[in-house]
Amino acid sequence: MENYRASAHTRFDIKYHFVWTTKYRKPVLAGQVGVRLRELVREVCRTNDIEILQGHVSRDHVHILVSAPPNMSASKIMQYIKGKSSRKLMMEFRHLN
């Protein structure tokens, strides 16, 4: 029971393992782009009360294991993470377009 998270009326231990790739598996997540992506994912998770248990950013894909509250679906989590990170990366790194 020590690994369970708690909110006002629930105790939970919901974990999701997400993997997503770049379009056509192009190796664009290297260097500064990968570092910035890591920062953006951490920021989105912090603001939505999602705990990152493990994560890895490769050149062409990303793995994260997260613990999320029961009021957030897996699709909503990915919508927040991919939506914000994609938009910010495209604005900051013009060579990704």
C-alpha cells in the first residue's frame, strides 16, 4: 500500500507505458531537440499531476512510464503531451518543418 497515490476520495495506482515515434521514424530528436522535448514532457506532466516513473528519448522515438490520476484517460494524457510538445518544438526549431 505504500506505492499508492491518494486524492481526496480515492487511492490509486494507475500506470501507463506510452511509446510514440516521429513521422517516418526520422531521427530528429537528437541533441537540443531531445533535451527540449524532455523538458516539455516534464512540464506537461507536472501541471497535470502526472508522475513520470521512467522515461527515455531516443533519436526517433520516446518511451515514458507514468502514473496518472483516475480522472485522466490515456488518450487525454497523450493529447496534452504530444500537442504541447509538437507545437513548441515546431516553433522553436524551424528545421523540423
